[in-house]
Amino acid sequence: MNSRSGRAPAPAPRRELVADTALTLLAERGMRGLTHRAVDEAAGLPQGSTSNVARTRAALLETAVRRLAEREAAVLTLREVPGVAAEGAGAAPRTDDAVAAVAEALSLALHRSLTRHRQLLIARYELALEATRRPELRAVYDRAGRAFREPVVAMLAAAGSPDPERHALGVVAWCDGVLFSCTAGQFHAAVPTREALRASCAELLDGMLRR
């Protein structure tokens, strides 16, 4: 049973439909436009369906965060870019091929997010701001964020970083800055090419990992 609502969990397709619709509404209407009734209407569901999935507003927001993490994790999987997974613990000797593989992976993920998944980015920003005001949502949001941060740490270790945790902070912050600037900031009018993103990634990594 669902301890929050006292009801059995809804089937996965219904939960995903509700969560995906919530993310779309966040991107299109902002936080004020996200209500249980609005999700029912936008998803073409009978009134009360969203409440069966997420009884409270807090539960609806948490459902949206978890679905956001699932969808963002699918933007790029490590299997798509050979040579980026860490082989064992500790820093490996840096190689140009390893650095190029990390730059390739990051630039591909950035470009896909900016071209195919802009709504997800906008929904993420709405949820990130709301999480600063809701401690329980902050905890869910931070757990979801580890799904991106931990692979970056592994990639940097594989590329020879002597301090992958510290370097990951810089890389993730840079990626977040590019995504925000090109979605809602000063550079929103044009998406950088994959080649430009790859070159910038390589320059950042070269500066960090130079021995």
C-alpha cells in the first residue's frame, strides 16, 4: 500500500502519463499551472485520476522529479559512447583518447538536451526552484541529481583525474551553466553545434586534467 495516500500504487503506465503531463505543464505554464485538475484535463484522464496517483501536491511534485530523472538519464547512456566507463577504482593515467571520449559524451548529452529535450530543461528549472522552498522535495531532487553526477565522476576517473569528485563539481556546474544559458539565459536564441560543444568540453577537460 502507498503509505502517503493509503492506496495501492497506480499501474506504471498511468503513473508515467501523469508524471509526463506534469512535466509538460511545468514547462508550458510554470509552477502555478500545475494542479491535479490541470493534469487530468491535459492527459485526457477522468477527473480525480491524478489524485489516485499522487494524493497531495507534494506527492505530485515528487512524482514529477522522479520521472524527470528517469527521462534525463535516457538522454544519453554510457553504452552509446565507448571508452567513458571507469575501469576499477582510482585515477587512471590520462590519455588523449579517454579525454576525447568524455568530451564526446558530454557534448552529445548537452546537444540532445538543448535540441530534443528543452521542455525537460524548463521543467527542471521550475522544480529546482521549488525544491529550495520544500525540504522534502529537495531531498528527492538531490537523490535524482546523483544519477548524473556519479557517472561524471566515473568518467573523469577513467580519464585520469587525480581528484574526480572535485573535478566533477566543475564539470557539472559548467554543463548546467551551458544548459541554462542556452535555454533561459543570454544565449537562448541559438543552440551551439555539437562541434562547438565538443571543443569547449575538450578545452575544459584539458585545463583540469593537464599533468
